[in-house]
Amino acid sequence: MNKKRKMLLKMVTASLLRRRSRMLIALLSIAVGATILSGLVTIYYDVPRQMGAQFRNYGANMILVPSGEKTMTLESAQECIDLISPDNVVGASPYRYINVEMNSRQRIFVAAGTDFEQVQSTSPYFIVDGEYPSGERQVLVGKETADLIGARTGSVLELSYKPEGGKRNTLKFTVSGILDTGGDEETYIFMTLKAMSDLTTEETTLDVMELSISSAEDELENYITQIDEMDNGISARLVKRVTKSEASVLSKLQSLVLLVTVVVLLLTMICVCTTMMAVVSERRKEIGLRKALGASDNSIRKEFLYEGMFLGLLGGILGTVLGFAFAQIVSVNVFESSITFQPLLLPVTVIASMLIAALSCMIPIKNAIAIDPALVLKGE
């Protein structure tokens, strides 16, 4: 049995070496197909992570709000956040909104208490002329409000708050920066939750918690179900404009990648099949002579099949390396971040390349087996 295998291996390698130019074309075709397969599959599975990271620049994709008569605190909100995998949580920004009066203007403005460190994670699109507040007596003023009251970085604002039926409390704040977003945030005055608690002399409660989570829509829906089942007076909702856009873009991108991969693999099969057909045509006399000497159809079938699979093996290995390089270049230039090599990609690409090469040899093998020794040896 070993002698037969060794003889078959010698025949396969000898055949490949004798027809180096044609086999090189077939090898390059398989390598190109494997490169596209390896590269696009890597991109296909890495696109959700890459696109998710890009979409996180557009703000939160989930919010937590109080439900019913219950209030939401930092502690109760954190219980909900703990249900989410820490690796998926990009940021969690708490917000409380109150109406404050600016003594110098005798008019009402909206003040928002938050955690500025988390805001920079959930809302990276915020543009600040100056700095984020670093102290409890500093505020970030929206551009529209700043233009209205003539505030600049370093200006001092005197803000007062009077609870219903309570005593008015007034505190002075220094403007650390001017916020430019192009949205409603430009009408707010932002401060820390501690500063808001000092101004209101009330326990800190939250109106909303904005979450930026790096997960697909179905996973986000699962988190919402878990949070709602807690029944702690907090309801979770998706920010549809972000999640729907992300899901739509990802779906179209993955469909495009899949379509391109299928087309390239079909073209690879056609090229390999055409090359092997030419090889069978060149070897008609050799095949006819072997059959006349008693070679079985199965031996001829094995030889051509092994030739194709050997080319698939070499092309798959070469394509895996080139495919990763291709995917890395695309990722760096499009998403500005690198990807990691997936070890499972090597055997998958090699097996797929060998299968494609084997399928491409089916028609040439059928033609080779159909050769009539009598006709070939007569010269017909």
C-alpha cells in the first residue's frame, strides 16, 4: 500500500513539474482566491467590532430611565450596568436636569449634572473650547447659552436654585469651557453631580443614564430584557437612530463581503477548471496509453484529484498569509485600527482551497476517464 502511495506521489509531483507554467497559473488562481477568501472572511467577522467602535463615536445606544413612581440613583443604575459584560461597556453617563436661575440675567436656564469622565466616553463628539470641568465649582456652558449671556472661558456665573416650597440657594461657578455640539446640548449648563447636589441641597437622583455598549442589536435587546426583569424601578431603551443605523450598515457591509467572496471563488473554480482541462487535453495520448496498459479509471481519477488538492494545499497556505496582510491593510486604511490573526483561519482557508480545487477538477477528470484508448492511439 505504501509503495502505491509513493508511486502516486511521484506521478503527481512529476506531472506538476513537467507542466510548471500551466500549474503555476492554477496555483496563482487558487492563491488569489484563497487570499480574497481569507482576507474577506477576516474582515467579515471583524467588521462588527470595527464598525461598533466607529458608531460609538456617535453617542449612546442605550438609555436607562426611571419607571413608575420610583426614582433612579447611581447605585440602582449600577445594578443594571453590572448585568452587562464589562468588556462591552464603553461608558455610562448619568444625567440629572434642573432649572436654575442666573441672577445677572433674571432668566431660567437648564442645568445638567453629570460625570464628565464618562461623558468623554459616551459622547466623544463633544467639542470643548477650553477644558472639561475638573473642580466642583466649574461648569461647561453650551455655545448657544454662552453667546446669549456673553460667557467665555474663565467667566464667573452666579446660579441659584429654589426647590418647591424650599429656600433658594445660590452658588458661584467658573466657566471651564464652551461646548459645541450642534445639538440641544448647546443650550445647557453642565456641572458635576456633586455640584448639583450642593446647589439643590437634595439627594442625588438621576433622570437618565446614557450607555454606550459595544454589542450587536440582538445582544442589546437581551440586555434590555434582563434589566426590565429586575423590577427595580428602572426601564431600559434602545436609542433607535444609532442601533438601527449600525445594524443596517453592518448587514449591508457583510452582504457585500459575502457576495464578493462567492464571486471570486467561482472565478477561481473556472480558472482552475480551464487549466486542468488544458492539461487533460495535452495528456490524452499518455492517458490513452495508460488505460491500454491496464490503468483503471480510479487510478486516473486519483492522480488528477491529488494534483488539484496539492495545488489547493499550497494555494491555501499562501493565500492565508496574503489574505491576512490584505485584511490588515484594509482595516488600517478604512477603520484606522489593526486586526489580530485568527489561528483557525489557516485550516479553514486551506480546507476550503483544497475543496475548491477538487471541485474544479471534476469536469476535467470526467473528460480524462472518458478517453477511448483505441481512438487516441490511432491518432484520432
